[in-house]
Amino acid sequence: MGNPSILQDYTRTMSASKLQESGEVRIAHTLHTKEDEFVFERRKTVFQSLQELKIYCSEDEVPNIALLGSGGGQRAMVGLLGSLVQLDKAGLLDCVLYLSGVSGSTWCMASLYQEPDWSTKLETVKDKIIKRLSGPGVSWGNALAKLKKYYYEKDHFSLTDVWAVMIVTEYVKEIDECKLSDQWDQHNKDPFPIYTVIDKQYKQCKDEKDPWFEISPHEAGYSLTGAFVETSSFGSQFDNGSKKKLQDEMDMLYLQALCGSVLADGDEIRKFLWQKIKDPNASHAENSYQVLMDLVNMNLTVLNGKDPSALDQSIRKTLNEKCYQVLMDLVDMNLAVLNGKDPSALDQSIRKTLNELSGGKHMDFPTEKLNLTDKQAAKLCIKQYTKDMCHNLRSWFSFWPFDVWISICRCMVQWIWGRKYDFLQNMNDESIPSTLLKSETRDYEDTGLFMNSPYFSVLRKERNIDLIISLDFSDGDPFMTVREAAEMCEKLKIPFPEVNIPSEDVKKPKDFYVFKGTNTPTVIHIPLFNVVNCGDDIETWSNKYRTFQVPYSAEMITELMEVAGKNISNNREKLLEQIGAAVRQKGHN
């Protein structure tokens, strides 16, 4: 007989292939055939790397190593880049089979995978990324043009689209319109990337077991349930496993927004995003209020084929200023009613502004008083009120895409993020939770809202991971992610080592932890700021590099990369030791 492991790989690949030929939705606890093929080839690279590191083994003893990047906004983005640069210098990068990220780490991944075979020229790629991050941001004209494109080209518009153009561009300094599935042909020599999000409805349902959703170059789907669709078709409408209505594949800017939409808790995001939309003093390349005015003038230029006069600009600016204020007050009024608060002051502000727009002419306003004690009646009343006010507002607000901003307001009120068609709708499969088979849409959001590290993307049994290197860029408790992973794995009966942290390490973490168990992957946990690379100044470093702040300067980027890199360079021998142990363990098994 031939080599058992090769025979098993072949059988698994053939099984997956048959399933994929049966339809566009794949229900199986196997890898996509193309991922299987990649793993087979990548393990050869890992084998050669181990030989160069003087870790000798047979090809069957090559361990499957996954590198994880946690969330943490731009801190995670820069920290992961600095860590990868040092892994490359240490000769360890080619030992990595999978690279998986959450939130800000995915921003780094997206930047890297723009470059063909980035891991073979990482120093050059790193310099290019730093130059971009240190340079000028995306102009508001280009950002809002992108927002209009998102709105008009897809069935489901959400706050993720707004977040992409107004927030993510502020940090990544570009609009990346490449598609994930199109990039992969250029990456034969890089680790396999896995981007992660969570299913919002699953997260809110305590009885469900698999909110984790992964997006790779080949397919997107529920990691533990084993339900996937081709990445190029994620977002399209399906019925009983067959494509019903095509939607364009999301681009990399949107993917970064989908993965990285949590810079703080929900209330803080709401305040932050709303300020970006309505506050004339909100910081950006230009403030959002001025952008609105610029957009009006840009549209006029296109429509008239000439530059509008200064007086014309002034009149239109004043006019839209008032319309915009009505729009902002209207959303705040909706939010007040939903929260059971008295909206009368906002109502008076709206009436006053609309009367000013009408030149003092009497206007027919709804006169019903809201009964906040009857929530259902209050919701119906505010819904009708909103329709009436928008009808009045539309006649003055016709110089730019008013419908886009009405949609933004609706998304703000209903708090809609990452809405997509449910590709499992109306399928008949008992292995899939019934809620997934019945819903028309699902909402996807940042994994950091549930757990801030992508453990469950690599803990799929079929990926056979032997060693996990977890780079933790989280805010607050430096051990929360690995603790939560251990607890969830125990609940779901997924092999994971026991995690015990000395109490004195919680506020003064070291730079390298190893957790081992019987028949479990080995987990290496590396907190970003620790007593080794920061000394007694951990709190100072944490305050300087917060998750929720303006983009870092060039000096801050360089400094943070150096600090993150020390966690690798200072522990090269320990990493080699654990890789060698994984080889021996795999040989023993």
C-alpha cells in the first residue's frame, strides 16, 4: 500500500470535489479542493524551511502551523506587519501554513496580499505599506463616489458600506477595489489567508454554536457547521443551493470594513460614526459637512458643464445646510423614540428649519403626540412622521443623491451592518441549523464583538493544525482571547489545551506563553505589550497606541513595528523549540 496520509488526502480531496460538483453551495466537513491542493504544495515549502533551520523530519512529520492576528484597529494592523517582518528575518515565515486575522489584522493582510508572493520580498512590501499609511488619505470626493457606487450596485446597503468609505479609508489610506478570489493566482509562495467575521444573529442566539464565519480566496462559510459558498458568489441570492440573483463579489475595501468594524463597543461606534456623518468639526481630510457641500457643487458642475457662480454656490450651500440639519435631527428623533426618550425638542427643531426653508409659509405637519409607553404605537407613529418629513424635505434636497442618505439614516436607526443574502435559504439539510435555512438575509460583523482572535477558523478538524502562534494586539486583558478560546472549546468539545495564567501576569504579562495538552494543538500566546519589550511602561505604551484614535504618524508606525518585532526576535529560539516539538509530536502520532 502507499503512504496512508497521502491516500487519506487524496480520498478527502476527491470527496470534496464530488460535493462541489453537485451545486454552488457546499455542505461538507472537508477543505475546498483548491485549498487542499495549496496545502499539499505549501507543506513542501515548510519542509524545505525546516531543513534550513536544521529541524530534520520526513515530509509526513511536517507540522501544520497557523499564525493568528487578533483585532485591535490600526494597532493590530501595524503590530502584525512588524511581527511578520521579524518572522521573515528569523527564517520562520516559511514555516507558516495559514495566516488568519480578525479586525485590524485583516487590514494588514489585505495590504500584504495586494503584492504577488509578498513573503518573498517582505522588506520592500513593508516599506511600500508604511509609505502609504504615512501619506495623504483618500479624498472625500473619491470616498463619496465610492459610497454612491456601493449604494447603486448592490441589493443590500448597510453601515458597513459607510464604515468602509468614511472610516477604513482614513486608516488604510486607499480604496482597494481588487477582489479576493482574483488575487489568489499570484500567491503560490505565501501562507493561506483566512479572513474572519461572525454571524450577528448567531451571536445573539445563545443556543446556537457556530457564529464563526470565514472568508478565504476560494470560499466563504460557517467554520464549524461546514456550510460554504464560493467567495465570488458570497452575497448573491440563492434558493435551495442554486444561485438565483447575482451580486458582484465584494471588493477588498468592503472586506476590510466587514472584518474591521469594531473600534469600540456598539454605543461608541454609533456615536463615532454619527459624528463623522453630521458634525462639522469631525476630523478627517475634510469634515463630512463640507464634503456634502462639495458634492452638491460637483454634481452641478457635471450637470451644467461649467463651474457654478459664487453666488449660486453660496445659495445652494445655505439651502442644503438646512436640509442636512433636518436629516440629522430626524435620525436622532428616531433613535430617541426607540430608546423611550422624549423627542419633542428635535421635533420643534425640524419644524422650525422646514418653516425657514418654506419662507414662513404654513406647512401641514403631523400633529399626533407620541405615546412612549406604547412602544409599538410609538414606532408606527415615528415611521409615518419620518415619511412625511422626508416628503417635505425631498423638494429642497434634490441636487445630490438624497436616497443614499435616507438609506444611511434607516441603517443608523435599525443598526444594520454587513447584510447579505443567506446562501443557505430554503435548503433541505438536517445538518444545518434551521434558522439558517429559513432566513432571507444574514448580518455579518467584526469577530471582535464576540471573540477577538480567529481561533475557530484554524480549529476546524480538517485543517489538522498542530501549532498555533497567537499574536495578541487586544486592548485590556492580554489573556482574554486565549481564555475565551479554551472555554468555548471545552463547551463545544473541540481539542484545546488547558489555559492557566499566573495571577501576577495579568497586569504584567511576559512576552511568550506556551499551552499544551493531550491530543490538542500547542498554542503559543504572545501579548503585544509586555514586561520584556516595555519594561514598567506597559500602561504608557497602551495609552499611546489606543484602538480608538486618529491614524498613527510615520514615527509611531515605525516605533510600534519595532516593539511588536521584539516579541519575535527575542523569542526566536523558543519558537524553534516549539516547532521542533510539534515535529516530534507529529512523528509520534
